[in-house]
Amino acid sequence: QVQLVESGGGLAQAGGSLRLSCVVSGRTFSINAMGWGRQAPGKQRELVATIASGGTTNYAGSVKGRFTISRDNAENTVYLQMNSLKPEDTAVYYCFVGRSDGMSYWGKGTLVTVSS
């Protein structure tokens, strides 16, 4: 099993910044991809950013240029630096990991609220 615990959510003003962290524990030896998704009220969950074990990153178009994903493999931690926040970024943010055996795991989420 793999456990994920997110932190860093909260309230920010439009134009502000927040940094999310996600610590991964358990059977982490075969993790390759890590990333973040979000779910806004009344909407489906969407992928925000992913980072491969080699460091290749991908972003949703809505956050590209504003959000930066990074990972610390030694600490089994993935980060999401969010700058120039907009009210439409308000959502519960979830981190996830994918293992080489095809299994994926999600955290319980952390709420980000951006006020206008």
C-alpha cells in the first residue's frame, strides 16, 4: 500500500501564491509518475500537473506558466508551487502517484480557496 498526505492548502488572494506538498509513504519503491489533480465544486476532477521519475513535466493548459511541479525522490515528496492564483483555481487539490505495476494512489486532498 501507498499513503499520501497533502499539506499547504488554505486561503489566498487573487494574484497570490501557495505551495502544496505531498509526502508519500509505504511501498514507494516502484513509483514512477507523481502529480496533482483538482476538483472544483460541481466539476469533475482534472489533472493539473504530472512529473515523471526522470523529471519530465506536463501541465494543464489552464495552469501552464503559473504552476510548477517538482519532486524530491529521496524524501518521496512532490510539490506544487502555485503563483498568480485566480479565483477559478479554487478547488480541492489531490496528489497522486503511479507505480510501475499500473497501480495508482490518491491522497485525501487539501482545499485551496482563492478570493477575488
